[in-house]
Amino acid sequence: MNNPFLSIVIPAFNEEKRILPTLELVDNYLSRQDYKSEIIVVDDGSRDNTVDIVKGFIQDNKSINILLNGKNRGKGFSVKNGILSAKGEYIFFTDADLSTPIEEIEKCLPFLKQENDIVIGSRGLVDSEIVVHQPWYRELMGKTFNLFVGSILMKGITDTQCGFKGFKKETVKPIFDNCLIEGFSFDVEIIYLAKKNGFRIKEIPVKWINSELSKVSPLKHSIQMFADLIKIKLNDINGKYR
């Protein structure tokens, strides 16, 4: 009875420039709602002042928690760590830069309260509102990646990589207990496992504002993400997913 209605998970790595305004925006939004909520920041081995900034903010707000990976493990590991620790009836994760404004939750919750198990924010639907675009080469990289996702693993998802996704609590363990990808392709693995478990997925258009401080390397991470698609396929073939 004391569990929150909504949990927000924010993975963070070297986010000293952005984490405080992000926490203020999320906390201010949640404080205006008529339900109990929690914020979970998962620090992925930051080497800057991210942890100290979050701990300073927590002193004045006990509904915020911080989890420490101890060393840099990857965004996928961080999201998994936070999601499995969340206590909310509905659980969202969002990027530390809030490229998708926290208010977009209002679009998502009605779908989760109805027949859907998972809601994924999308930049690729007709009604998606791209306020600030990525550089052309990053947009091309994303479109090419989605083509590979469709040809190697699954079709029907326009945008797997937008960092804004929500889950009913009962969907969390069957998916995240099985997650093996610790890097940026974890989003694909989440959706793949959701489909494998027969969960109902709703992709909805969201507002998106590109941040210039992206952590994704066009070359290094692109190669790793494409390799991870093959890894997900092989993990399934070899029975590593329950």
C-alpha cells in the first residue's frame, strides 16, 4: 500500500552539467501530481561530480534515491539496475538530458492503464514532434540501425532507440531478468524480449529535443550496436533467454 504509483529511472554517466536541472524539472513535475512517486538515479561509474550533486539534491527530497554501479558498465546495465529496484505500479526510464520532456508521461500513462503492457516513445511516427533535430549523420545512423533491427530481429517498431519507455510493474522481471546487453542496444533487447513474452507494446509519438552532449560515438558505438543485434539473435537461438 505504501509503494509509489510511478517510478522514474534516470541512468547517468558523467552528467554533472545536466543532472541537477533534470532532477529539478522531474521533481517539480512529480510534485504537482496527485500520486506518490519516486526517482531513481543510477550512476554508471561517473568520474565527475555527478554523484555528489545527486546526493546533495537528495538531502532535501527523500523520494529520490541513487544507485551506484561502482564502475562503468553501460547504459543497458544501468537501466536494468534501476528498473529492477523500482517499486512503482508504473515504471519509466528517461535519459539524463530529458530529450523527451518529462511531461510526455501524460501521453503514455493512459495507454498503460488500458490494455498495453509497455509504451515506447517514438521519434519516427507521423505525429512525433522533433523540436531540435540531430545532425544529419546521426539521423541517418538511426534510420539505418532500424533497418537492421527489422531485417535481423523484428519488424513493426519505428524507433527502438528513443530513451523514453514505460512499463507495467508486472512486465519488468520477465524482461529485465533476461537482459544481457549492457550497452546502447539494450532498447532493442527489451522490445525483443517483450515480444517474445507476448506483452502488448504501444509505440506513441513524443516530443523530442536533441541534446548536443550526446554520449553516443557515431563510429565506435555504431559498430558495437550492430554487433549486439547479432548477439541478441544468437542468445535467443542458444536458449539464453527464458
